[in-house]
Amino acid sequence: MKKDRDMPDRVLGHISLARKTRRVVLCLVACAVATLFVLVACSAPQNNSAQPNNQQQAAATDWKPVEQALGKAGSMQPGDVYKVSLPRSDLKVTVSGVELKPALALGSWVAFKKTGDMTLVMGDLVLTEDEVTPVMTKLEEGGVDPTALHNHVLHESPRVMYMHIHAMGDSVKIARAIHDALALSKTPFAAPAAAPNQDLGIDTKQIDQIMGQSGKVNGGVYQFSVPRADKIMDNEMEIPPSMGVAQAINFQPTGGGKAAITGDFVLIASEVNPVIKALRDNGIEVTALHSHMLVDTPHLFFMHFWANDDAQKLARGLRAALDKTNAAKG
């Protein structure tokens, strides 16, 4: 009888020990799961917030030091580009009896784009012949490279040259170098007085329809900015259209429904001669053909033009030329 009573006790003991062991294992598993959950919960917000923080930092770039170094405020453009306009409102330039408004063909500008710890800077400076050499010398002393020097129009008086620039580095140092160079010219740094809204005397809605694009009024000039559909690279960096690689087409009314037009087409090599033919077939003169950059991919050619005729007729000619390019659709 004793043996029979001892056997259940031993069995019960084994069962009790097994239950205790299982509880310990379950407890250890639960602790491990809880620890893993805490680690994931703590780490997830950090991983998720890294990209937005980087984006917020890029969006919140403080351009005030650049404004102070350059001596002129700019504005943000698509592609996170900070662009400063420096129109040569001090110049009185005429072409075939037409006095050019600054927005038509006398607009200096400088554009800044942050890339990591560095800033890419590109620009186009409008200079008189006497200003070219001192400005170029000062730019080079400040580490800013001239990449092109050329005309845009023909038969203008006085003669005007256009100097394209490129730099990569500290944005404030570059801005200061550009300011010091332009200080040797008569480029105004003060903001021009706002032009009053006025009827341009040309049918801009009809011109939009012909062009297949939407233009805007700026300083008495009707302007189109038409990006290319392909990607433009400067070394390893993509260049947004707002940094000077969009096709620019400007109409300055000259009375009686007419307009003087100028600007530039941005072309790859295979588009150059088809665009020349389209422009010339429509009575639009080709006034310059050149590059603006040194290491762009694809390599681009910039074609400048001029005409003074019925605005809608010229719009049709410009549209014919635009259709020969890989332009983004409006």
C-alpha cells in the first residue's frame, strides 16, 4: 500500500517540476518578445524620421547669408533653387530701333542649389564690353569659373556681352566673389520699382494657344520658359530647368499687335539645324549659337534669335521650331 501511495507522489512531483519549468520557459520567451517589441518601437521613429528631417533641412536652407554676401535678395524656384535676378535696368540698349526692356534680353541672374555640404552656382551676367575683363578677372580670383562669353543679339547699341559662370563650394564665399566682381560693373543691386500692370497690346491667350504653353508677364514682357523633357546633368548632378537650361522665349510688344522676340532654344546637336531651318523659314533671324556649360550631359547648344513682326505670326514660327526639340509638354 505504501508503494502505491509513493508512486502518485513521485509522478505528481515530476508533473509539478515540468509545470514550473514550462512557466519559466514561457516567462523567458515573453520577456524576449517584449524586449524585441521595445527595441523595434524605439528604433522605428528614428528610422522613419531620418528622411523627413533631411528633406526639412533641405527645404529650410537659410539663404539669408547668401543674400547678404551677394547684396541682393532672391527667391525659391522649382528644384530647390535659390535664384537672384539682377536686371541691367541701368542700360539703354536698342536693336533696330527697339529699346530693349531688361526682361527681354538684359537680365543677369545667379542661381544656387545645395548639394550635400557644397553648393552649385550657375549664372549669366550681362556686361558692357568695357566691363568684361575686370569682371572676369575678379571672378577668377574668387574661384568662380567663366564658362562662356558671347553675344545674344545683333546690331545692338551699345554692344552687350553675356558671361556664363559656374562654381562649386561654399555658397557665401561664392556669393561674395560674384558681388565683388559685379561691383566693378554698373550692375544695379537695388530692387527695381514694380512695373504697373498694363495691357500689353498683344493677344496673350491666343499666343498661349499657338505655343501650346502658358506664358507670364514680367516687366512689360510676355515670357515662356519651356523645360526640356530629358535630364540634364552637370558631372554627377542633375540641373533643374530653373538653373538656365529651360528654353526662354520672350515677346516685347512694339505696337499694332507686333512684338520683338528674343531668347534662346536649348538644343542637342541633332536639333540644331532643324531649328535653324524652322526659324528662318518663318522670318526669324538666328543671332547666336554657342554653349553655356563645359561638362553638361547631353552637351547643349543655345540658339538665340530675333524678329519684330506680328506677334501671332512669330508665335507660329516659334512653335514650329519648338516642335523640333524634345521639349516638355505644356
